Amino acid sequence: MLVNIHFLNKGFVGLLIILTGLLFSKETFAQVWSLQQCLDTAQQQNKSLLIAKNNNEISQQKIKEAKANLIPKLSINADYKYFIDLPYQFMPQAVFGGPEGQFKQVQFGVPHNINANLQLTMPLYNPQVYGAIQTTKIASELTLLQYQKTEEQILYEITNLYYNAQILNYQVAFIDENLINANRLLRNIQLLKEQLLAKETDVTKIQLQVEQLTTQREQVYSKYTQVLNALKITIGIRLDQDLEVETSITPSSINEYTETPSLDFRLITKQNLLLNSELHTLKSSRLPSLSLYGSYGQTGFGYDKTPNDFLKFYPVSFAGIQFSYPLFNGTTTSRKLNQKKLELSNNDLQLSLLNDQTSLGIETAKQQRSVAERSVKTTLDQTKLAQSIYDQTLLQQNQGLASLNDVLMADNTLSETQQQHISAIVDYLKADLDLRKITGNLLNK
């Protein structure tokens, strides 16, 4: 069980609530966003996710484009030619009663030629078209997995940033608590000095501590602002939009996640299917194709010299079946097939490597989470003990039984244990997040 970090003296919880309300005077009315609100908003506004959604829609259009190659194609064609010099033909002179074996060049035709036709083509059998349809379907499924991968990465980044912002928020609260203690101690020492019961150096030591804490708070608050800005960008909202994270880290039980195929594993598996489909399409390119085509049109001939000027049109129409069989294309197909086989071999190696890395990653994440969970409990106990020691030392100092150095040492010890507890919580939350991701449970609600 991950323990809530509200662990200090009885008045600390109430004080922390007051502090978090006054921490940032410029952000008094800033809206508090839960982690789930951040994730839901990112689904609608994160630019990387929007790009991935568009890519998914593009893949759907590519499937429709591939299927459209099976639909008959209809086109209108027209051209006009004006022959400045009419083409020559050789005619045998025997046709006109001349000697055999001799020819005479003759110019045929008229200068104006107009052609217009309506042409229809329809594939009857084309293995490459069917292969392309299957390939685009697999590519669309791959694009969907890539969208989910982007979604997972965005969720991971936002969750990490949110945790970091919460921890920095608590660090500021801890520093403010320490500042209150230090200022209280400073006032006490100043009173003792006025009564000649403390030295000037004692006052200086406390003033130095107050200044150091003030500087530390400014640095931590600056980091907090930077993390919030990064969180806003990742969510997809404006930098000038008010946003605050929740101040409480709720307890979380240790979950044993069911191992499911990760998105990386599913991506590589789908890439394997895509490569096999492309390989099959390449092999199909060696098969013959059959298509139906037809044309109907008009051919016009014109002559613009008097007295025999004219422009006449004559119908031209035909229908047929075209058979195409590739015999030799310069070994291009063979080279492409060899490349695709090597890509498949690399894909198999990537899958094997990913399995090894996933097994190692799961064991590492489990160990890190287990260590962090124990560390959370240990540092919590240490912090409670340090708080008790500090309170007792402060009481003893007021009674003259403890020196100022004892108080400062107790205060430093308390600060260190608080920071260690914060670090332990961060380690636990991140280890749990890593385990969810590597076991394929990050997108599971």
C-alpha cells in the first residue's frame, strides 16, 4: 500500500491546506486539474495525437483508393492536328498500270484531323491490384497501432509530468513549513539575544538558514512552473491558461498486472504481416493480367481550300480484351524479392530481441517497484521519527536543555528525511507506471 504523504504533526495537514492556497498568489484562482482531466483533454487537443488521427484517416482513404482500381475507368480523349506537310506513302506503280516492283511517293490525307472518343477500361484479373488491397488493409491496421502507440506515449509523458508537478508542489509546501519553523526560531533567538541569553552569531545562523530556504523555494517554484508549462504543451492547451495539479497523492494498492502483448510487440507482428503481403504482391507481379477495354468516337477530316472545302466526321468504335504477361524485366523483381526477404529476416530478429528486452524490463520494473514500495514505508517512519526529534529538540532548546546547533541539526535531518520520502514516492509511482507500460496495461482504464 502506497502511503499518503500527509504524515507530519497534527497541525501540518491543516497548515498544508492553507499553504497550498497561498503558495502562488498569482495563481489563486487557477483551476485544479485531475490527472484524468489532463489525459481526457489531451485526447482532444494534443497535436501529436491529432496528427496520428489524421494519419489513420489517410490509411482508410488509401484502402478505398486501392479498391477503386477494380472499378471501370471512363475517359474522354480528343485531339486536333493540322498537317503543314501531309505524310508521304509509297504506292506500287503497278496499281496504276505501271511496271512491277517500282513505287511512287504520294501524299495522303487532308490537313485538318480531329479525333474524339469515349474510352472504357475495366480490369478482369489483376493479381497486383488484389495484393495492393490486402497490403493497404494491413497498413491501415498498422497505422491504428501506431496511433495507439502515440496515445500510450502521450499518456506516459503526461502522467510523469503530473507526478513531478505534484512532488514539486509538495516540496514547496515542505520548504514553507520549514520557513515557518525557521522564522519562529529566529524570533525566539532574537528575544533571547535581547535578554543577553543568546549570541549574535546564533541569530546570524538562523538568518542564514531563512535566506537559504527562501532561495531554495524560489528554485523549486521555478522548476514547478517549468513542469506545469511542459504539462500544458503536452496536453495541448495554451501556456497562459491557468492550471494547477491536485495537492494530494491518493493511496494506491499494489497491482499485479496481467501480461498482455505490448504495443511494440503488436507493431512488429503487424509489420511482419505487411512485409509478407508485400512479398506476395511482388511474386504476383509475375502473373498475367487480363482487362476489358472499348472505345467509341468520331474522326473528322477537313480541307479548307476552295472549291472543295469540307469537314466531315466518321464513327470509330471497337471493343477488345487485353492480355499482358511479363516475360523479363531486367531482374528488377528478383532484386526486390531478395530485399523483402532480408527485411523479413530483420523483422524476426527484432521480434526476438523485443521479447528478451520485455522479459528483462518486466523483472526490472517489478524489482524497482518493490524496492520503492518498501522505501516509501521506511522513509515515512524515518520522517515521523525526525519530526518527533525536531519537536523535542525545539522544546528542549526553549528550556535551555539543547543548543542552537542541536535544533539546526534536527531541522536539517527532518528536511532530508522529507526529501527522501518524496523521492521514494516518485520512484514508486514511476516504477508502477513503467510496469503498466511494459506489460501492455498503460491504456487500460
